[in-house]
Amino acid sequence: MLVFYMIPVALGSWFRGLYFGLIVAAISGFVRFYADFNTYADFTFKRGVCVLEDEIFLLMIVIMTLMVRMMLGKSRTFLC
């Protein structure tokens, strides 16, 4: 289900830039955390680590999307 959180992150960072992508990644990570927290009765350390891994994955999506955008020549700057 992480792909549904990845799509807005990739689109946001592609069309709006780094800062917007980071904001969308943080919001998507929080929404994922909230959904997991309300789904499971016991929120253990292992589930917390999984949420952290998901957030790191979303941040990597932002970086990789911007790198691909730069390689394709569709962006003049990295931070716009």
C-alpha cells in the first residue's frame, strides 16, 4: 500500500521541487503512521521502526525523482 503514498510524493517533487516534495513526504509519512496506529491495537517498537523505514523510503523517492528530472533536463535548478 506504500505505492499510494509514493505517488503524491513523486508528483509533488517532480512538478513543484524539493521543498514541496519534502513536505508531501512528511505529510504522507504522518498519514501512514496515523493509519497504522489506528489499525493495530498494540503499537510496538517494531511497527514504529517500520513507519520510520517508510518515511525514509518516501524521502528517497523525493531525491530520486528530482535526480531523474535533472537528468532529463526538465529543470534548471534543484531547489525550485
